[in-house]
Amino acid sequence: MSYTAYVLPYENKVINLQEIVNEWTVIIASYHLFCFTEWVYDEDRRIEIEWSLLCVIGLNVTFNSVLLMVCAVKGCYQKIKKRMIIARYQKMTP
């Protein structure tokens, strides 16, 4: 995770951000999984940790889904804009 955050290996800033958020999610989820071992004896506390883990994973899925939708809408918008510019240019030339 440190390498990804420091070097930013991808050319696209969005992909770098997504990779960093996913790495943080893995680190946080790993800690939650350790809490399901003998570290925590109380069953009620384990249930709270379970819900916390589900929330972290849900937030990660939501983040990735929103990012995917934003990129898809942005790409469609750019394609429509490009087609409109081409259509205008073709109308102007005989």
C-alpha cells in the first residue's frame, strides 16, 4: 500500500485513488478478521465487529460502483459531445 501511495504507478489519477482505497479496505478488513479469532471472547462484541466489517466492505463496493458509474457517464458524455462536434463540422462543409 505504501508503494502504491508513494509511487502512483498508474497514469490515471482515478485508478491510483481506487487502488489506494482498495488497499486501505484490505488492511481494515484484515484487522476485522483477526478480531474473529481468540482475541475477542465476547460474542456480542464479535457481532459488532461483524457489522463493522460488513459496513467497510459495503462502503468499498459502493465507492467502486460510484466510481465506475461516474467514469461511464463521463465517457458517454465525451462521446456524445464529440459526435455533436463532428455533425456540426459536417453541416458547415459542403
